[in-house]
Amino acid sequence: MAAARILSEVCVAETREVALDENDRPIAVRLTRLTEERPQQIGERFTGKLRSISPTQGGGFVQLDKQAGDVFLRLQDSQGLTEGQTLEVRVVAEPREGSKLARVVLADRTSDVRNLDPWGTAKVERVDPGNAIVAHAFDMVLTPTVPLAGGGTLTIDRTRALIAADIDTAGRTDAGRAANRALKANLDAAGELARQIRLRNLGGLIVLDCVGPINRDAGKQVRERFLAVFRQISDQQVRALAPSELGLMEASIEWAETPIAERLLGHSGGKASRAVCFDGFRRLEQEARARPMERLCLDLPGHAHAWLESNGAPLRLAIAAKYGERFTYDSTNPPTPSVYSIQ
């Protein structure tokens, strides 16, 4: 199932896109930035040398030409390749935090990169900077806890080893036997977890702690709900097991795109300086459109202002070209970016 519609919010600093399903729920986001370098993106082709083959790791390491970095090539045996050989490769999984290299395949032995659902060919609707639906979707990808359709919440925690999901049934009003109430909660959670995994660009091992009691038949329904929803919105390879005796449903999803949180958050867990600065430029653009004759000042938190001073020349030039030379930049170290008029 491709998206029912796509919202595109184009600003001078970045373009944010959100794919929505038929119920207007966000199922994927996409982010294109003016100043961000992303050296290895899905579908890109590179030439490089096979630096080493490591049978114990199931592949080899390719050093890309033009100092584009190293990538990992998954191999069954050596496939007739030799170290030092020049190869053309294609990226199928982007790099991640924790020294996770991008993964590639041999370009001449595989079909073209797949069209990653759910973007498809849905109509793209241009929206103004600061659109509420777009803002909600990008806030959601950073929020650990999300509401479930029938009440209650789902909390998603990404650890070094796996992604853990926990169900809280507080606030649900399901009637009937305990087993039926548990099944409804687990089905809602399984479907929402599938959407959130795709929305956040996550992969790897996922564990859902189901609500008990849960028998074998109910467990199969929960597994099938997760797989059905995920396959509607993504063509990433996915496997899932019915919940164990302890009520844990395990799933495995191949990595593809870089998790969106890694592009928005800093090492401390808060928003990165670049992301805060870009939020400020979005706010500045909103005010520039609303007050076309006024001179405006963007007041940034200290760390975001420091980033702007070091890296923000392209942003200043871009917004001045679009709205005129009427902006200044300061920092009284507010908690979030703000804009005010200059008399």
C-alpha cells in the first residue's frame, strides 16, 4: 500500500516530507537538508577496491574511490572475488551510529534499487512552513511513547542490541473476557509498532512485550497483524515469530535508511545544534511570510547560534535571496528559537 497522500514542506534550510495513509496517519518521513552531507545513500552506485575478505563476518570491506569511505559487502564464500579487485557496488543499507558501515551489493549482479514503499506515486501536496501535520510527524519520530487506536500507549526504546516495545493498557475500555481484552490491545500494538518502525527508519531485532494472557491462536493473530501492516508500507525483508511462552514477539527487519533520530538528535539525546538551528530558520521563514515589510531577528539557543556562526553561511544567503536582506541573528540563549521584530 503506497501513501494516500504526501505533504511537502519546502523551506530554505530543509525540505520535510510526510507520507500519510488513508486515515491520515504518518507512515514515513523524508528529510532533505541544505548543508547536510550524506555520503552513502540507498541506491547510490560507487566504484571501489575490495580491501579485505572476512569469512567470519560473512563478507568483505570495500574502500570506495574518491575517499568516499568504507562499506561492507555481504558475500557467500568469496563468490570468485579477490582482494584488491575493483568493483562497482550499490548501497542497500545506509550507515548508522556505532560505527555501522553502509552495506552494499554488487551492482552488476542485482536488479536496480527497489522503490521503497510507501512513497510510491501518491499526489504531493505543498504546504506552508510550520505545517501542523508535518510538525506532528517529525515530533513523533523522536517520541518514545505513542497512543494506540483503542486506548493505551506503546513505548518504543532503542537499545544497542535491539528495539524493545512495551504496551500500557491504562485508559482502554475494552469489554469481555481478559483474553479478548488482551488480544485487542496486542493487535493494536502490533499494527502501531509496524508503522512506527517504518516511520522511524528502524531495523534489526525488535521485541514486543505482549499483554497476557495470550494463547497460541492469539499469538499467531498478533504476528500476522504485525507482518500484514509492515508489508503494506515497506518492502524491507521482515521475519516475525509468534509470541513465546513469556509473551515476547520477536521480529527481524533488514536495515535500510539511516534512522531519522540519528539525523536529528545529538549524542546527549537532545536535538542536535544543526536541527535546532534549522527549526529556527523554519520559524524565521514563517514570520518573514507573515510580516513581509519588517526586519526580523532570529534568537537562537547558544549551541545552535554557535553552529550557525561556523556553518550557517549558506542558510543566511538562501533566506536573504528569498526574502531580502532584512534578517539578523543573535543569542540570548532562549530554550527554543524565537523571532522578534527590529525597530
